[in-house]
Amino acid sequence: MKSLQTLSTQPKPASPGLSRQMVRKHARRIFHDRWTLRPLTRREWRQAEQDLARLLEAEAL
């Protein structure tokens, strides 16, 4: 079984125009069930960032 890599700090967003604070707010919204239980994994941070980027792009169209 693959172990989950947890992070004590949030990685820097790779998407231009997104700040850590924006990604953190969105991650808290979509991972509300896990937010207080354990730190998010790198994969979860990236999922939240990509989801937020898609939402903002869809709003701009």
C-alpha cells in the first residue's frame, strides 16, 4: 500500500495569478472533512489549486 506524503506547509501555487491564500481557502472548502484531521498531501493541494484555476477560468468565459 502506498503511503501518503503529508506536508506541514502548503506548496507554492504553480498556476499564475493564484496566491497561497486563495488556494488555502478553496482547499478548506473542498476538503472540509479532512482539514482538521490531518495535513493535506501534496496531491490534495494540487487538486485544490487545479480546481480553483478551472473555476476561475470558467467564470471568465
